[in-house]
Amino acid sequence: MNNLDIIARMAINGWPMIPLLPGQKQTYAAWGSHVDAYNFNALFAGQPVDCNAGIITGNTVAVVDFDNHGPEPNGLTAYRRIEAAAPAVFHDAIVEMTPSGGVHAYYTGLRGMSPYTVSMTVDGVPVAVEVLTGRKPSYCWPTVTDKGGYQVVTKRNFLNTRPEDLPGLPGIFHKQKEPEQPRVQKQAAPKTWALADGLHNVDADAVVDGLVESYLRGAVVGERHKHAQALARALAGHDILGEGDVRRGVEAFFNRCGRSPNKGEVDGIVKYAVKHPDNEPPTPWTRVHEARRSRILSLFRKQTGGAQA
């Protein structure tokens, strides 16, 4: 198998992969600002068969990075001492050696966490290791750089193990708590719905409906084509929307402003918009938040047998 075949199999197995240029480590394809918008086919389209790879850390995967950089004691010292004193810490994890002589240990992901460093003392020796999460890429097998290749050293690997089957992050690698500060009495904030930052694939319908409604407000006779084109460019500018969503929005726009859509006109608008998307499209946050709240309420009622929130 070539690298691209291996990486495709890893992605099928649930690992969120990003491509790297052959023979390099630090250059990787931009993959977007949200893991939920991750698209393997789009990222790896046209990549050479010997491309290298990284794993997007975060909700799915967390990586403890035992670097072999700098003087002793370094991260590799920590790995060797932990492995000798408490080998169960790495039980069922995937462990790989890096080209620089360091070690990566893979565990299930961490939600809402940025990369952080853990300081600890192992057998009287103070050491520090980095925990990679928060969408930070972690370079992995089958990557080969000018220093050599990454090598998995455990029976578990990326092809025979799914990320959700990895063990949770051991307690010794958990983020250390900040010193507790004196509590200051604050005025209670009004209760609000907890809403995820950014747009996700499930928000697509709300974005389309909200933008259609917004552009209809200025759809006066004689200006409808121009407003439909502006709407289409705005829709095409959202990463979570595809060409089908743009077409659906344009057709809905014409239908709702009392004008039957002409297929040739719609095709032309959609084609133009996909080639010239709005780089800073407006987002109908009110409609998105309403749709999210409705989904939360529906789930609540379903789980409670129809009870009112």
C-alpha cells in the first residue's frame, strides 16, 4: 500500500486526517476552523501517493507528546520513567516513536480543551510533557521526514483500532488546576441557552432559510436577479453549504418573491456564485440560534416523554 491508501484507510477507521507534503513535516493543508467541517475527500484531492499525514487532535483524539528535544530530563525521560514505574498508563493506548526519538501516546479525545503542558515528578525527577488537543495537528505514521519515519510500537495501531476504542487520558496527564482565587460576589447572569461557537453541518438549513429571508427584504421588481445573485454568493461563501444548498436557496428566493424560477437563470446564478463566493458572507445567527434551541427542546421532550421544558 502507498501512503495515500494507508491514510484513506485510517480515515475510514475514524481518524481525522490532514495531508502533509512529501518529505516535510511542518507544511500541511488548511483544513478549516472547525473539526465538524472536516472533509477528507476535499483535503486529500490531488495529493501525491507518497504524501505524509497528521491527525487533528481534539474531540476525537488526544496525544501525549514526549519530546526528545533539549537536555535531560526531557519528555522522553518522562516516558521511560513512567513506562518503567507504571506501565499500565500506556495499556491499550497506541504508542509510536517519532523520527527525532520522541514518543506519541494516543488516547480518546478531550472536548473544549486547548493544548497544555503538564509538569510532574517521576522517581524524583521533574519533567514536563505536552498534551496535544484543541485541533492542534499531530504528525503520525506513515509520515516519513528527512529525519526518518514514524513507527508504531504497540499491537494496537491506526488500522486495527478506532479512536473511540482508545483508553481515556490517564489522570497524571490531566490539566493541572490553577490556584483557587478568592471568590468575588457577582450579579447572577440571566439564564441563556448554551450554544456551540461557529457553524456546523446541522445548521445548514437554518443558514439557507435565514439568508433567503434576509435577501427577500430588498427584492423589489427589477432588482430580483441582482439580489438572487448576491444571495447565492453569500450561500456559497459558507463552508458548511454545498452547491445543492446554493441552488435550493436561489429557487426558494424566486418562489417566495412571487416569480417562478427559470432553470437557465438559476443555473447561471449558481455557477457564478460557486466560482465567486462571498469571502465574508453574513450569518443569520438569530435563525441559527432558534433552530438549535428547537432541536434541544425536541430532544428534551423526546427523552422525557413529551414533558415541557
